[in-house]
Amino acid sequence: MKKIFIVFAALVFCTVNVFAHPYEAFNIVMSRDWFYGTPNNSAADKKLDKFTKDVGQAIGGGSFGDSAGLDTFGFNLSIKMSYQQVTSEDAIVNKNGDTAIYYPIIQGEFLISEYLSGIARLSYSNDSFVFGGGFKYRLNDGYGNIPTVSIQSIYNYLIADLDDPYKGLTGYDRVGFNAWNLKNAVIAVFPEIPYIKPYVFLSYDVTGLHAISSDRSGASSIVSGAGYGAGGTISLEPVNLGFSISMYDGSPNYNFGILFGF
């Protein structure tokens, strides 16, 4: 089982490096109005808001699941891939032809009490470090056709620092920004049907981003909104396969992964 976990983790983290970098154009896009015409703070703010939404969903992707193996083992560990499809209005990510932001995420869940569990998350990709944590509280024990309902809150924080490939135009050597995402949700896990345990969720997100570089250094963006989604776990205890899709502001987040109970 340990070998399977290591191989899957290596594949997920290496796959992300194949894709172009979604953050490289941060400085040039946020400075564009200054370089090519009259300064326009309103236009820059709108660009930053769109980028903030996509970053928040990317780092918060894959937060949900059915806590497979938790009651039996008291702890589970998963490797997930969060794939956030960005909108055509996200000028920063689209500048280099990217259409998505990818994050491989290691997530652990551990039992605190009969109904309460803690969650920890960690990732490094796109020259950025992501860490986070939160709690899940089970409201009831499902039976028959009645789903198990839980409430969950997870906070993720991102630190981005990378070389600016456009430094000849922007005058900045580095691209830098920090971001955070608070994802609150209600999750309903339904009784297992053959091979799959399905679940649905409703979420409310708040995401903030603070620019450290570009002519907009010091600018901040805070956006919020509701989302929804569904997923499932293929139960092969102690190994389980998981997948989900969620929608937020018209953009989907796809997530898949492998989970182990310990």
C-alpha cells in the first residue's frame, strides 16, 4: 500500500510540471494599463477579482469527501489533483494560453471525537506553497435512504514567489502575491450503491488576494460566492478512489484522487 501511495503521489506532482505556468503573467497584466495607456484602476481591479476567484477555487479544490475509513482507522490520507477551469475573463492565466490552474494536494483527516474530525492540507506547485486546515462535524448517522450530513470549514493559504519572464517589460524580477480561501460547506453522503458511495455538497467561499509585485503592489481583492457539486468514492478499503466536480461562478473544478485509511 505504501508503494502505491508513493507512485501515485509522484505521478500527480510530476504531471503538474508538464503544463504552462498560470502565474507568470501576473505583473505584465496588472501593469498593462500603466504601460499601454492611461492608468485605469477600475479595469485592473476587475482583472484581479477574476484571478482571485480562480486561485481560491484551485487551492480549495478537493476539500470534500465521505471520510472513508475514518471510523475504522481513525486517520486517512489522500493525494488529490485539483483542476480549476478558469474563465475567459481571467486575463492573468489566459495571457500565456493557459485555461486552468492545477494543484496536487496532500490531505489528511483525523478523528478528534465521535462526530468531530480535523483536516490538514499541503501542496507545492506553480512556484507556490499552499497549506491549510479545518474541521468537519457530523450532524447525524445516516441509515436506510437517509444520508449522513456534515458541516465543514477549511481555510487554505497560498504564498506565490516566482521569476518574472516579462521583467524586461515590467521592470520587476519577481512575481509575488499571497492568497487565502475559506470554504464552508454542508455535505450529504448517501448510502453506498454497488461500488460507489455518492455525495453532494453546497458551499460558500470567501477568497482574498494581496499583490506583492507589479505596479499594483499593495492592492487587495476579496470575493465571495456560493457553489455546489457532487462526487463519489469507490470503496476498496483500505484504498479508495475519489472524484468530484463543483461549480462556482460558472467555472468548474474537477478533482480526483486516491485515499488510504490508517
